[in-house]
Amino acid sequence: MKQYNVHIDLGDRSYDITIGSSLLSSIDKYLPFDIADKKFFLITDTNVELYSLSVQKLLQANGAEFCDVLTFPFGEATKSYDSLKKAHDWLLKNNVHRNSVIMAIGGGVIGDLAGFAAATALRGVYYVQVPTSLLAQVDSSVGGKTGINTYYGKNLVGAFYQPVAVIADTDTLQTLPKRELLAGYAEIVKYGLIDDLDFFEWLEENAKSVLELNKAAVSYAIEASCRAKAAIVEADEREGGKRALLNLGHTFGHALEAAAGYDGSLLHGEGVAIGIIMAYELSLLLGHCTQGDVDRVRAHFKSVGLPVDIGSLSTSIDDLLAIISRDKKAVDNKMVFVIPSGIGKSFISKDVPKDMVVKVLEQFILGE
Ligand code: NAD
Ligand code: GLY
């Protein structure tokens, strides 16, 4: 079975992403160092602990100096100060040293938490991302954003800190719930919409195969997504400009997620799917895309079973606007948004009139 390799070129912080089937059973081949002279600290959650235990066995069999597993409860609540402290205490108690490796085995929650623990323990130790959710394989494990949530909002404490390797075994997706798979798929579509019409068209043709986990289709979709993300991260690692394109649909999406209360009723990728449609409606109002573009994207999300409207979410225009304004401070009633200009093209606009944003919210909340 074909394996893909995507290299992220960031000077001395460069690394490889390996994508394919049956990688975990030979994970030693994809690590950029000898196992025998390393201590391994595996961080995981209760839903994917089994994968971690098999990786632990393999590392031990290959002579790892030390290899233990720390398992957190699954879910967004794990990305907290409490968990970070637990991880630090565990690392320090077991004499983590600069030659140690933290391995994050799980979805984006574990990747973000373990990555931040790696960035901060001893001012930085190696870490490897072993993403097991589709969202983590196409987005969160790549690019070095790590962090935890706070009372004041998601991802507000963290660091840019790159892993030394990313190993995405597509076989793990077999146990991922269908709803989580679809949420990850929304982030894949995002890459096509940002700057790759051909990829979007490929997804229109092949969505079913990707979501049925056809090995060739899913590996290719992950590879294309990682390649797209790698190019953007290489150009703008710390989000001074272009990297913000990766937030297409995320301003509306994050507001919807916050309004839903992070209780599992609206997954991140589901919020992103609705948020992307809202961004297209905003673009239409601003004259940057056609009704045909909006309809085409909406039809694609609908065809795979992603949400395209806010459904039974109980919220108001004022509530959503307050959340959006908190991270997009309106200057002279102008806001910053990623605007899709058709399909496969997008740009960052710093002067979106606030009243246009309100109009989009009215469409989705009041049906106007
Ligand atoms: P997650 O880690 O909560 O995983 C989703 C659910 O799937 C969890 O219940 C998890 O236990 C389960 N799961 C994961 N892999 C599984 C498998 N193979 N089999 C069975 N169950 C499995 O969430 P996520 O959707 O992976 O990631 C969302 C998180 O990622 C959010 O916290 C978000 O802020 C963050 N994120 C970070 C970045 C970044 O660049 N760092 C980018 C996007 C999202
Ligand atoms: N997920 C957005 C980013 O990595 O920048």
C-alpha cells in the first residue's frame, strides 16, 4: 500500500509527516532517531489507549530506556491547566530529560495538550505527533500550534512548537465515530476552498470513497491536506499573515461552538462547515463570489451529511456578535475575515463592514 511523505521545511525545525496504513506496527521506521537511547512518554486518551499500549510494547521491544503511558479522559475538557500540571508532574517525577520524547497519541485535544507539555517541560523536549482522528491527521498535528483552553476562551495559552515527526496511520480511523470523521472532513474541504480548485473538484468526485475509508482515497486526501498546510506554515509559521487563511470559516464556526457551550452538541469541524457557508454568504454580500459558488459548497457539505445551518442551536445575533467581536475587535465598525473569492481562492480582508456580518447572522438565525 502506498505511503505518503510530506516534508515541512522550517530550517532546523523541519520534519516529515508519514501517512499510510499499518504504520503503528512498525513505528520505529518512521522515528527520526534510535529508540534504544531514548526515554518515551506516551500521552493519550481513554478512547485510543489501546493504540498507545501497542506502541508502548513495540518501543519497549526495541530497547527504549523507559516507556510509560499517561491516559486522560477523552474530550475537550482535557485541554486544561489541570491536565497540563498532571502531565508536567508525571514527566518530572519520571526524570524526563532533554533526550526524552513525548508522543501524543490521539486527536487534536491530546496533540495540543501533549505538544504544549513538550514545549514547556525543561523549556522544550522532543515530541512526536501520532494523530488518530481525521481532524488531527489533516490539521492539528501539523504546524506546531500547541496549547490549552482557559476560562477566557479556547487555545488562549500555548506555544508555537514543532514536533520532530508526525505519523498518521489511517487504520486508526476505522474506530473513529462517523460524526468525528465528518467533522475532520470539513477541514479537508477547507484546503480546496482556500486555494486549490482541483482538489475541491477531486473531493466532489471522491468524498464517498474518502468517508468510506478507501485506503488510497483517504491517504491521498490526508496527503493533499498536509501538503497544503505545510506550504502555508512554511511561508508564515507564526501567523503574521498568510497562515490566517487556514481560519476560513473559523470566526463564525468558533462563535457557534462557543454558543453551543463545547458540550459535544456541535463539534469543531461541524462549526467550521457551517462557518464556511456563512463566510461564502458574507463573500456574496461583498460581491466576491457568486450565488453558484455558495450553492456548490453548500451542496457538497449537505451531500456528505455535514450541517449547513445552525439547526436547533439556541443563540442570538447579539450573543454571536459579542463572541465574534471579542476576537475580531471592530475598528471603525470594520472587521478582519477570511473571504473566499470563488472556489479555490481566498484572501484576508481587514475591512469587512460589521453590518454585513450582522446581515449574515440574520440570515442564519432569523432566516431572512
Ligand atoms: P479530539 O481529540 O477530542 O478527538 C475527537 C474524539 O474522537 C475524542 O472523543 C477522541 O477520544 C476520539 N478519537 C480520536 N481518535 C480516535 C480513534 N482513532 N478511534 C476512536 N476514537 C477516537 O478532537 P479532534 O477533533 O481530534 O481535535 C479537536 C481539537 O483540536 C480542538 O481542541 C481544537 O482546538 C484542536 N485543533 C488544533 C489545531 C492546531 O493547529 N493545533 C487545529 C485544529 C484543531
Ligand atoms: N488550524 C489553523 C492553524 O494551524 O493555523
